[in-house]
Amino acid sequence: MLDQLKCLIEYQKIEDKKNRLVRSSEETPRRVAELEKEFELFEGEYLSKKEEHDVAKKAHKALEQEMEDLRGRLARQKTRQGEVKTNKEYQAVQKEMDDTKKEISKTEDSALELMESIEALGRELEGLEKEVAGKKAALDADKAVLEQENSGLKSRLERLETIRQRVRERVTPELLKKTDFLLQKQAGIAVSAVENGVCQICHMNIPPQKFIELQKDEEIMQCPHCHRFLYWPGHEGYCVLSEDLDSI
Ligand SMILES: [Zn+2]
């Protein structure tokens, strides 16, 4: 078994695990943002209903003021009616008073109608308020779980990084340089198994003579197509890791 090749295989497994953990940790902010957006959407509905409620209450107050003004007008008209001299003038003021009364009654109807919708909105808001509070509590709890998961991921990544550095130190600088180059150029995969003469990453056939050489396990070889380092899993030593990655 070639010790350097074994290190490379191990290094690849560490890279795979690292990439998986990094991807998971990158998911967290996205999921948090999703949950927050969902909550804001619901809260937005509640806030616009609340705004509607406030506007209606203001309108009702304006109507009440209007009624007060009209009643004042009616009182003044009544006083004036007591002071008129002729029957004609009396009739004219009476007409004005009838108009004012009609206006008062119309305004009262509108105020009553508005009050009914204010009360209905108020009841609806009460329910929504409870729902918003419930959803906010759920959001905070979900966020706490996600953040805890994420800090777990971070510490796993730190532990993995220690192992990664340790394995890097065991690889010769020349091989390490080639490996880093392959990792960068070949989608994060620098090492591939060969099974039945086929590179398991690029799925191309290795020439039979090369496959025989690979099985002899005498030198580190690269795939003639994708240039990744090759190993044959038939050598069981290559399938056993010296570092314990499962515990991370
Ligand atoms: Zn290949």
C-alpha cells in the first residue's frame, strides 16, 4: 500500500465531509430568512388590519364631531325661530331645522354603521394579535434551534479542520500542490476509485495495461482523462481510514 496515496484518499474524504458541512451551515441563514419572511407576511396582514381599524376609529370620531356641530346648529335655529316676527320667516327657519334634523339622522346612521364595522374589526384584531404572538414565539424557537444547529456545525468544522491540517502535513509538498490544483479545477474531487477498469468520477475507461499497473499498487497514478489520482478499492488498506471521521 502506498502511504502517500492513502493520505490522498483520506484527504479527499475530509474534503467531501467539509463541503457537506459548509453547505449545511450555509443553509441556516437562508432558512432563517425564509422563516422571518413568512412571519413578516402574516404580521403585515395584521398591521394593515390594525391600520384599517385606526382609520375607521378616526372617521367615527369625525362623525361624532359632525353630529355635535349639527346639534349646535339645530339649537341656534330653534332660538332664531323663537325670535322671528312673521309666519313666513317662521316657516323658513322650520325648513332649515328639518334639513338639519335629516342631516343629523343621516350622520347617526353612518356613525352606527361605522361603529359596527369597528367592533367587528376589533374582534378580528384580537384573534389576529394572539396568532401573531404565537407565530412570533414559534419563529424565535425555530431560530434558536437553527442557530444552535449551526454552532454545532461550526464546531464540527473546526474539529475537521484540525484533522485536515494533520493529513496535509503527511502529504509531500509536490503531491499537495497537485491535489490542491485538482480540487480547484475538478469540482472539489482530486481522487477517484477505479472499478472494473472505469474511473468512478469521470466514468471513462482506464486502458487495461494501466488498470493492471494500478492493481500492482507500485506508484501513484492519475486518470488519463480527468487527471484525478486513482486507487483500486480492491486493496482494502485504502478503504480504512486512520482518522476517525465518523465521530465528526
Ligand atoms: Zn477520471
